[in-house]
Amino acid sequence: MGLIYADIILSNSVEETAFKKGLVAEKDVKKINVKALVDTGAYMLTINDAIADQLDLMIQDSVEVELADGTHSKRTLVGPVTVRFKNRRTTCDAIVLPGANEVLLGAIPLEGMDVVIDPLMQRLDVHPDRPYLAQMKIK
């Protein structure tokens, strides 16, 4: 199986809420289109510092992370971020990996959007049993 990428939209969730409340214009909601590596081995959404700055995301915390090479380091957690793919959306926080050249779309946002990986076609898609509405387990 090869690498799977997905075109997603990331936006500042706080600004989206302000828009929905009529406090800011839609054009003032910061968002960015990115090609993300779908990474089921990653737990969360990871972005680089440039994307975090462009979206003007708030620092939520510092967290200890284990990187793919097994090393541990302290990283910044930012958010909230709205992630959109096709007709799906979810809100999550993101780990900032300074200088990273790829956005990683991990298990938490993938589950939140109720999407599936099609390894044969090497693509991400909405769940075929639920093409119009995401389903989530809450128990």
C-alpha cells in the first residue's frame, strides 16, 4: 500500500463560531487548503508552525509526544481547528511540529469525520454506508 493523501480545509474554529454568531464576516475566518498525509499511525492532527500562525490558532498546552523515530519531545498543542473533507467536518486540537513539511491527518480527526481509507484506490473517502451523514459512537 502506498501513501494516501487527502485535500482538506483547516480553519480557525473560534473565528467560525464568531461568524455563526454574526460577530465577524465569513471572509474574516482564517482557513487554508492543504494536502494532508493520511496517517493512521498518528493519533492527532499535526501541522507546522507556519500553518498555526496563518490560522492564528491559540496555544492550548504543551504536551510530550513520541515521534515516528521513537524519540520524545515537548511540543505545542494549538486549536481548536476545524477540519473539512468533502461533506464531513470535525473539530480538534493540533500538535505543532516546527518545520514539518507535511500535515498529518491522524486517527482522532479521521474518526471524527467518519471516513474510510480505500487502500486499493489509495484514497480517503466518506464511509460508503453513510455517504450523507457522519455516524459516531458515543458509548
